[in-house]
Amino acid sequence: MTQWGDLFSQRQLLMLATLSRLTREIARKYEKKDAIFAEAVQVCMAITLSRGTDLNNSLCRWKQDAECPVNLFGRQAIPMVWDFAETVITSGSSGSWPIMFQRTYDSILPFLEIRNSGNSILTTATKQTLPDDVASLLATDPPYYDAIPYSHLSDFFYVFLKRILYESCPGLFSSKLVEKTEEIVVDRAHSLSTSNKGIPDENEGKVSSSSKQAVFAPGATVLDRVHQCMLLFAAGRSDALKRFLVDEDHGKDAKLWKLAQSLSALYPTGSNEKRWVDGVLARKKGLGF
Ligand SMILES: C[S@@+](CC[C@H](N)C(=O)[O-])C[C@H]1O[C@@H](n2cnc3c(N)ncnc32)[C@H](O)[C@@H]1O
């Protein structure tokens, strides 16, 4: 498999492309009467179809005990498989349109109870626009070093979602594929990757210094800097951690240690995050802070 299209059989591509077109057309039908309702219908249908791609691709296995196809993403990876099962889209089996539609309906229903509204924006967390002291604590859930190639995996869903929603949500689908360079993960180098990021120690000499800076640049907020310490600790890079705290003076910032202490109290006992932040705190005295 070398291209995105290889993830689907020709028949599945035709079926998914046809459903994408019909989904756009349905929304247009309502547009003149009620634009907001039309957009809501389109988003719900797009979610349904997106779920459907997970169950209608060339890497779906056959589940013997349930006698139905199994979705590709049982974990955050695209694994090699040995068998192939294809759903008949008009049937009542897993991956068929009636079942996917029902699942979307069931999962959206509880949200109708929510009366509060919130705000969300699509932007990179590496460019913090809020002031540093806007809250006592900013909670975040960043990627862990190179554990999961989120943006590469997201492309699987992005292509069809963009096809359906580009007109109603242009801001969410402006790039050709999911943004890779801004993503704060370290990519393991492989021949098909176009990313300019890499693992500095392993790729010494191959990765440009600007891309190293992009991945390992000190963050804009105290929280970013604590996270950076945790990641360096987790990766066993104690010299780099010392450089960051001592040579680059970040360890002199009392707010960094205070926040690390708060996070230590917040993270569940036994979690990796607690182990990492405690590991950073344990080095405080030894480094002279
Ligand atoms: C550990 S996951 C968060 C999972 C999420 N909290 C949840 O429970 O579903 C890390 C997420 O950070 C996103 N991410 C990576 N780089 C980012 C960046 N520069 N700005 C914002 N988000 C980013 C990844 O795409 C991924 O979805």
C-alpha cells in the first residue's frame, strides 16, 4: 500500500464517494428553508459516513463469532491483516448504512440534554494566544513523544470529511491533508513521510536545526515548559533536561516548580504522567533549585 486510495477497494470508493455526494445534496435541499438545520443535517451525515469508512475499507477483518466485518481502528494504528470482509451497504450488518445511521443517532441523542454552550477553535497549541496568568491551571492532553502518529492516521478520515463539509466548514478543511508540521509529535523517519520533523538523537545530521527547534522549542507558557521537562524525563534524556533547566535558566522560574507540584497532586497515582512529573521534581534539589 503506497497511496490513500489503496486503503479501499474500487467498489468501496465508489460507494463512499456516492454517499458523500448524496449527503451534500440532502443538505442543499434544506438550505433555503433553514440554513442552520441544513448544516446540522450535513454534519450528522458526515459523522455517519466517517464512521462508515472505518467499517468499509480493505483492512476490515471478519469476526467469526459475530459473523460480521470488524472496523479497522481497534487501536491507533493501521495494522496488517490476513483476511478481508466487505459489508453490503444496504444490508443490516455492521458497516451498513442503516446500522451506521442508527449508531450516530443513538450517540447524538444524549447531547440534546446539554443546555450550556462552549467555544472551540481550531488552532495549534504551540502558539498560545491566552495570557499566561489567565487561569490557575490549564489542563491539556498533549501527544507523548512519538507514541501515535495522529495526523497521519487522521488523513484516513479527513479526505471524505473534507469532501462533504468543505463548503459548510471551510475553516476546518483548508489544508489538502491534515497539518503535519505543526503537530507536536516526533515522527519516526520512514521513506514515505514528507514531514521535516525527526528524532534529534537518532537522526543527528539528517534533521535541520530549524525543524528540531520546531519540535523542541521552549513552549510559550509555563505549562508548555513543564510538559517539555516531562517529555525529556520520559524519553530518558537527562542531559537535555539538565540543559533545559540549568543552562537555559528555565529552572529558575518558581512558577515552573509550583505548577509541576500542582500537576503531581492532580495526576492519578500510578499514571505515567505522575511518574514523569515526579521524576522532574526529584531532580530539582540536585540541580541546585
Ligand atoms: C493524547 S491526544 C488527546 C486526546 C483527547 N484528550 C481525547 O481524550 O480524545 C493528543 C492530541 O493532541 C493533538 N495535537 C498534536 N499537536 C497539536 C498542536 N500543535 N496543537 C493542538 N493539538 C495538537 C493530536 O492530534 C491529538 O489529537
